[in-house]
Amino acid sequence: MSKKKDPHYVAKIEHAIAEKYGQETIQNPKSNWDPEKEKEYLEQIEKQAKKEIKIEQKSEKVLKDGFLINKKLINKKSNRQCPICSAYSFSKRDDLYMNKFECCIKCYIQYVEDREERWKKGWRPNNEINKTSS
């Protein structure tokens, strides 16, 4: 008799698989499933989805000025231009003064040094002084 005409062919295959790999391999997956396992499974899926979203957000690229840039780099606030004299700088020393006094080192020396209290209260040189000193 050929395989196609044998009505017990599927049962023979299942029996052979069960002998080789164990009875669990031929069981219906729902036979050992209960509501508690379902809840645990759904929690695992949710946790994995959150991880994948975080990873995706970290590596997301954005087109800016013709270049693909990592999105997390764009979100970082980086002020390289002095609001007082409009000088643009990549100096680490300027970064220090920009973060603390919102001006470059040149403006710090000229306007802030020894007058920090006045600066912290909000005093800033007017625009006409800036134009003549640039």
C-alpha cells in the first residue's frame, strides 16, 4: 500500500516522532495551557515589546542637512554660539563658561569676571557694546 492510500499514515508518523522525541512533541499546545500561563505569556510579550521600542528609539536616524544623524544626538542641547558676542566655538573652556554663565570665555573675562553677582541678577551688556567690541 502507498503512503497516500494508508489511512493510518499520520498516526504512524506521530507514533515515530513520539518514540524519538517524547510524548510532549505530539501533544496539542493548548492541552497544558491555563489562564495563569496566558497572563504570564502576555506580560513577557509586553516587556519584550517595550525593550524593542527602547532599542529602536536609541538607534533611530533622522535626516538633517543631508546627513543621517542618530536622533538622540539631535535632542542634546549644544550651544556653541555665545549669545553676547555671537562667537562660535568648539573649545571645551567655552563649554564650561557657556554652561555656567551663558557666555564664551572672552565675554566672561570682559563682562562677568569679578562681577558675577551682577551677572547672576540678569545684567547683560547692551547690543551696542557688543557691536563695538566684536
